[in-house]
Amino acid sequence: MHTFASLVYLTRISAQMTAILDRLRAFTFGRHRSGLKNKVAGAIACGWYRNGGIETTLLSIYQSCFMLEMLPVSLHHSGCFYGAGVVSSRHGEHEGVGDDRHLVLKDKWGLKGVHDLAWRV
């Protein structure tokens, strides 16, 4: 069971997460073949506001999971079919950024999705 999480930068996956996923290639095509095959995977993305790249980030993570022959988990009730997404701004509307560094903890809908994703994984 594996969960991958990324911040959303410029509507896409972070460079750090891209580097990690790229290096996992050895588990499918290198000498550690089948190391991740049929393992369950979950994806979490955190962005400034809803519809600001959270879904494209989650999709990028799951595309890598498919290439690694993993089994991605989805959540239909969370609004993000590719995993779970949380926002770090007030009401997901890009308000209050900079005022409070812990606004993500106020995203009850997003945190419920993260909790449910963790349970499914």
C-alpha cells in the first residue's frame, strides 16, 4: 500500500514528486521488476484553490501508478475521481493565503476525502 502526495505548482505535479515517481521506474523496467505490481496506490494533492490544478496533479500521479502496474484507488463522493484533493485557501477561493499557514486544516470536505482515501488504501 502506497500513498503519494504532491503540492500543486502551476496547475501540475511538483518537481520533487516527479523525481520520485521517475525513479520508481526501476521497479517496473529495471532489475527490481514487479516490485510495485498489483500494489494499491492512493494520491493526494494540495493546491491553493479548487480547480487550480488539483485534478491534473492527481491524474499525473495515477498515470505513473498505471505505468508501474499499481492499482490506484478512487473516491467518487469526494469530487476528485483520481484521489483526494485539499485546498490551502479560505473556501478554496484563493482567499486568505499568507494570513494563516494552516488553512488546509479548515478544508473539511478535502480532509474527509483524504481520510476516506487512506481508509480505502
